[in-house]
Amino acid sequence: MTVLRIILAVPVLLVVVLFALSNREPAAFRLWPTDVVVELPLSLAVLGAMAVAFLGGALVLWLSALAARRRARRAEHAVRLLEAQVAELKAQCAPRLAPGPLVPLP
């Protein structure tokens, strides 16, 4: 599995490095309500925006999985309760079902 990850990661990293090296021109970014101007290399701005988008998507996915994890915890709790009830019922029924002395058949 790690070999597959390496095989997939190397081309992606190569493309990212080539992109960063070929887009070094500065770009001015202004924050609208203020007069703040930030100058960054274009590649850094694009890669930063991609990183923020990736983290935002991961957060949305994590939040959407919370409901499924909650249902799974409730189901596991219900299974534990039901298994305890089954064990208790088996313990109650065991003395009744215990084999008695063998009686020969005529």
C-alpha cells in the first residue's frame, strides 16, 4: 500500500513543484474594506488557496460523518445490552434445561 502511495504522490508533487517554479511572479492581493495589500508569489497564493479548500472539504466531510459515528456508537451500545440480556436469559434457563437422570426406555 505504501508503494502505491509513493507511485501516486511522486507525480503530484512533481507537478506542484513545477507549478511553483514556473509561477514566481508577484501578485498583489487587496483586502477590500481596508487598504491592506499583500504581495505574494502567484504560486504561493494558488497553492495556499488549494490548501484552504482541501482543509475546508475535509472539515465538511468530518462533520457529515459525525452522525454516522453517533449511530454506530448507539448501535454498539444496544448490541452490548442485548448480549447481556441473552446471557442473563441463558443463565436463567440453564437450570431448567439441565439433563436429569437417564431413564431407560421399555
